[in-house]
Amino acid sequence: MNNKCLSAWLLLSLLGLTLQALAQDAPAREITNITGDLYRVTDNAHRTMFLLTPEGIILTDPISVDFSTWLKAELEERYDVPVRYVLYSHHHDDHASGGAIFADTAIFVGHENMNSNLAREAENSIFKNVRPPDVTFTDRIAVTLGGKTVEMIHALPSHSDDSAIIRFLDERTIFAVDFVNVGRVPFENMGGGPVAPWIAANMHMQATVDYDIATLGHGPVGNKADVGDSIRYLEVLLSEVTAGIEAGLSLEEMQETILMEGFSHYINYDLWREQNIQGTYRGLMDE
Ligand SMILES: [Zn+2]
Ligand SMILES: [Zn+2]
């Protein structure tokens, strides 16, 4: 290899490495159809949804400034109507940030507790990109656009006290975030609070909300039976940790012995099972 060849080879290798690094850093983003004009958008581990109507787009969580900037460009390329509504699942920054990107055309709707939760976090910089809702609701609200209706229903408090179950009526599909899972264990220690309210919120949703498809803030798409299965995960978790405490087991002993084997196929079972037990334990000990 002569010197010219060598430098060309070096340059190409460096370029290859750079491209590889860029590919690894690039967020995994994807728009997939759920049913009819309803779509799910993936941003790494986070998901949101949008419904296309002849008069505009109804979007759920904006997720982040970077994601919303990307999504806005994607939507503009695909459709000739703007985002008219942004419907918040809850106030947490990793789902609710970035809304300002759509503020030129959209009305923002969230549960009324979002405002007090955001006011409490006013000095917390991680919430700086969460645009407060323009319109709030207490129990439920219906948003109608281009002949389509989307309902927001207040979930019982668990993961947060401002969670909305967002229901696309014609599509028989719900979008709900963090307090509901399918095929996936809940995040880390579930906030370390009591688990019973999570079960209650899920049971209440199952009993009162009519839907077929569950598209959630994380993880795979499921159906109503899949949500039922994940409620059983929470019930087993709670009953086994309760029994462990009554038997005088330490947290470490419970983390070794409570295996919930029927759920070992759940996403992040290996990663978060022990933290789920720790959070459940803490929730019970603090009661
Ligand atoms: Zn959350
Ligand atoms: Zn989340």
C-alpha cells in the first residue's frame, strides 16, 4: 500500500467509524399504523400517538424538544394539516416536554392537577420544557376534530395524580402511560410508593373504559387481556412481598426468592424485578 492509498484508506476507516458512531447515537424513531388513521410513534423507549383527521392532527405526548422537532418535520412532509391538539398523558418531563414546538397551531389539554404539579416543580429545571395545558379537565373531556372524537379520562391516582387515559373512540384504542404496562414489568422501583393504588387504577380502567387495543407509553402494543395479565403481575408482586414481610424475610431474601416465574418473559424482568420488589417492600413498610 503506497502513502496515497494508505491515507485514503485511513480516511475511509475514520469516516466508517464516524458513521458507525452516528448510527449508534441516532435515536430509534419510527411511525407505525395502529388502525385506520391512528399511528404510534416510537422514540427509543418512549411512545406517543397521533390521529389524522381532515381538519388536523390530534397528538398525545410531545416527549421532548428534539423528538417534537423531528416529528413536526415528519408530519409536515406526510400531511397537509397541522397538529391542532396536544393531549398530555401526565406531567412527567420525559413524556410531556417539547410541546412548544406545536404551540403555533395546537391547543394543549391535560388533567387539572398538571398545573399544580408543574407549579410545584417551577424551580426544577428538568420540567423547563413542559408547556402547561391551555385546557384542563376534572373527570373527563372529549376533543372533537374532523369528525373524530378522542376522550380523556382521569385515571385513579397511582404513578401520578394527573394521569389521563386517552381513548380514541372509533379506533377502540387507548393510550395510557407508566401506570399501565403490557408484556413489560413496571419501571424500576415504581416510585417506591404503595402498589395497591396501581392495581386499583388498572382495575378501574379495565372496568370503566371500553377498548380493544392498548398502546402505552412504553413497550409493546397489547389488548385488554394483556393489561389484565399485567394486573396479575402487580397482584402477585404485592401478595408475595406482603407474605414475605409477614414471614419475617429481609428485602434481600425476598429479592432472591420472589421470582414471579409466570412473568419471566416480560420485558425488563431481569433488569427491574428486584427493584419492583424493593419498591413494593418500601411502599408496604411506609404504610
Ligand atoms: Zn411518569
Ligand atoms: Zn415513562
